[in-house]
Amino acid sequence: MAGLVLKDIRKAYGQVKVLHGIDLDIRQGEFVVFVGPSGCGKSTLLRMIAGLEEISSGDMFIDGNRVNEVPPSKRGIAMVFQSYALYPHMTVYDNMAFGMRIAGESKQEIDRRVRSAADILQLTQYLERLPKALSGGQRQRVAIGRAICRNPKVFLFDEPLSNLDAALRVATRIEIAKLNESMPDTTMIYVTHDQVEAMTLADRIVVLSAGRIEQVGAPLELYERPQNLFVAKFIGSPAMNIIPSTVAETGDTTRLSLRGGKVISVPVATSASEKGKAASFGIRPEDLTVTTGEDYLFEGKVSIVEALGEVTLLYIEGLSDEEPIIAKLPGIFKVEKGATLRFAADPAKMHLFDASGQTYRR
């Protein structure tokens, strides 16, 4: 098995630049997830790793060997796509064995690998079935099993669960997590736009935007310590609340003036030169609580109530022009639309971003 190193990887289609210098070091055995909005370049980067897209400039190393000009079949990589891409006339066994037969492996080795992969993915009882006799989740597991049989250095997953319904997504995500645990030395790279998949599967998450890496880190690191506004709003569901503000007082604790004149204290240090400058105050919906006291962050009118049973989402008007502020309260919280509520939060959960969108470090 092997690690992967990307050095200043760039991709352009003619005059259109898609990736703008990607530097990334993925260690052997890591499960790394690429996330980002549509068009950010995550699938393009995955296809470049697989050798399905040419590298415009930069260097790529697998297991210490430069692979820029190495064809896909020689890179020691197996890829699982959105579509299952199974041969409909072949049994599960034959689908999983096909690549090894083409490579000239012995019958004994093919049988050993197929049955081993089927055991890992709980497919043994389905080996003689045709794909049409399987559920969507089972077909995706066959596609994963076919990749396992190749004994690759690196596994690549390109949104493998996007074609499944909600229940199958959960079940198959659990199977992938189990697969990762059963192959601790195998390097896996996974592309998704689903935050639950990223947060639950990844050792590290790579957040991409417009062809650039915004931040790399463990899931909770990105959640708790986003480096900029983009990561703060992208990681978490609902997204972090961002409230425009002005720096009123600087020092070890910063005083912010919110819309409407409310001044709050944030335990983040700022220099004297920041006084009077625009800033963005951030607080996650789940970190807000309702209060009736005078020591509150802000108050606002409730415009929408979403009672989901396990949580209640309150949409608050009047604090931001872009989007309503959302409070995510545990359980059932009964309140009428149009009510004005006050909200508080633990100072340790507060975030502050400068005018350029970068995080003020505590």
C-alpha cells in the first residue's frame, strides 16, 4: 500500500484554469475526503490522481514514484464511480473476477481474492446472482468488491452513494466505514458533497473552493476551528450563522457592534489597528440558546419554525441581509411565528472573521 503526494498540481482546459496549485500529502492508510461545492474541482482532482485526466503542471507521487506520465492501468489504483458499471450478463462473481482474468491471474488466485472481498462486503450469498437481482446498495458493494480484488495501492471513490436513496446511503456508508477498518493500511480518497459522509468517514477532510484548497484537517478541527468564512459556512448543517459587525473596541477581548446597536464581547484578541473595521461574527445554530436575561447576544423575530422532533429550527430575521439567523434547539421548542426572542451562547463557541474573511486566532 502507499501514500500520495501532490506538488503544485494545476489543471487547465485551454485558457480555463480549473486547479490552481494543489499541494497535498496523503499518508499511507489514511481515509481522506474531498469536499466542496459543485465546480470546485474535486472530481477533476480525483480523475487526475487516477490518470484519467492529464496534469497540466506539477508533480504527483504514489509510493514515492512520480506518476505524471504513468497510464491508469499501471498506477496501482482502483476507482469506484457514481454508477455501478457492472456487466449485466455476468454474475457477481464474474463481475468481481473480470479485471483479474484480463490481467492473467491464476484461477486459484482469482477465486481467493473474490471470496475474500465477498466475505468483507457480506456478498458471499450473492456471488451467483446477476446484477438485476440485487438492490442498489448491493450493486455498489459489488463495484467496491471489484476494486478490492485488484489489490490496489490507492482506492478512489467518486461520490459512490449519490445514486442511492437515503436508507441505502446510510447502510452503504456503514459498509465503507467497516471496509476502511478491515483494511487499515489501505489509502482511500473519497469525493462527496455530503457532509455527513465526510464527517463520519474521514481521517482528514480537504475543503476545496474554485480550484484551491481552503483548509485540510480532521473533521472536528474544521468544525471547531475553521480558517476562513468559506470553511465556516461550508462545514456544518445548518451552516454557521454569520452576522455583519464592526470592531468597536480592541484588546485581548474584542467588542463588536452588531446591527441595531447591540455591542457584544468576543474572547478573541485584536490589535488597535482593527478598530472601526468591518468584521463578521460567527456562531453555529446548535450553539445558540434562548434566554430571558439581560446578558444576551442578540434578539430577533422568529419568521419560520421547523419542528423536526429531535430538534427545532428557528429562523430569525433582522440581523443579516444575506440569510436569516438559525437557532438549532434540542427537542421540541414551542414558539409562535412573529415572537421576539433573545439568544445567548457560550463565548468559547464564538468565531470572529476579519474583512477579508480570515479567522482571528484566539
